[in-house]
Amino acid sequence: MAAAFFTSSSSSTLLFRRTATAVTFVALKQLGPCSIPPIHSPFHLPQRTMSRVSATHDEEASARAAATEANTGAPTIFDKIISKEIPSSIVYEDEKVLAFRDINPQAPVHVLVIPKLRDGLTELGKAEPRHEDILGHLLHASKIVAEKEGIVDGFRVVINSGATACQSVYHLHLHVLGGRQLKWPPG
Ligand code: 5GP
């Protein structure tokens, strides 16, 4: 999994954290600097700056290169995995989604959950109301994967959205990570 900026400042940044089960769902996309803008509240809280974590220059460069082709609609490596043209270690499959082990695992359990039909979902930042069903289906499939892998008591679900988050494959995918103590903030 590519590491990401951890930031929170635009409407396209989504952070949902359920600490009770250590399930964290993160979607990050921001083209500006990695900081939180001034908070305009009656309390005049100071601006906080979040540090960048663990993305290497190589990861960033390849993510930016991948992003240039993101909206061409060109097939990705995941199309070949869906069609079984390229082999993968499948963990779960139904009529709408495919879950398979990441080729470069970042944890003892690292499974990617993808929609079989991309339908414009090159990245989460392209989601539209018509995608609500598949987005919910993908999250539920992630929980099924966690159960199958024996990590349902503690796991993380991550979506890298856009070059700033080091997304490298432009077919929406959820990373299901677990099998070790995961740290926060992510890196
Ligand atoms: P992203 O960086 O876009 O969030 O995640 C893409 C993920 O796809 C990476 O974690 C990478 O290791 C994985 N990946 C890329 N190519 C392949 C492949 O051919 N097979 C599998 N199983 N995973 C892949």
C-alpha cells in the first residue's frame, strides 16, 4: 500500500474512525499543502500542521505518473485480475466485488477489495450518488474479508484517493489491513 499524506482540510477529505473495533476508513485527496487551514470558530483555535508520513519520493513520483492517466478510462492492472488474465490470490468474490491479496503486503493481512465494474470509480474522489450501493457493498465485503482472515476484532480499511494520497492504480480499491498492531497516524 502506498503511504499517504494525512491531512484534513477539504470537502473531499473523509475520515471515519470507529475506535471500538479499530476500524478506520480513510479517504484522502488534496492538491494543496499538507496542512489544516485556519479554523474559523468562536474559539479561534490555532492552525495545526500535520506532518507528512512515510511516502517516499519514488512513491510520490509514481503516484503522480499514474494520476496523469487516471481519467483516460484506460484499463488498469485490476481489469486483468478481474478477468483472471493475471493470477491473484482471491480471498472473496461475489457478483459485484473481488477481494485478493496485495502483491506488496504492508501487514500480515493485506487484501484489496475492488468493484468488478469500475463505472467511473477511478478513485473515491469521483464517487457520485449512483455509486452509493457499490460503496456500501465494498465496505461490507471488507468486513467479510476481515472475518475470513480472522482479524475482524481489529483491522483497518484504507482508500488512497488521488496522487496526493499516493494512489497508484486508478480503479477504486479498499485496502484491508491487519494481523499486527496498527499504528496511528497511518504511515
Ligand atoms: P494504491 O497505492 O493505488 O492505493 O494501491 C494499489 C495497490 O495495488 C498497491 O498496494 C499494490 O501493491 C497493489 N498492486 C499493484 N499491482 C498489483 C498486482 O498486479 N497484483 C496485486 N495482487 N496487487 C497489485
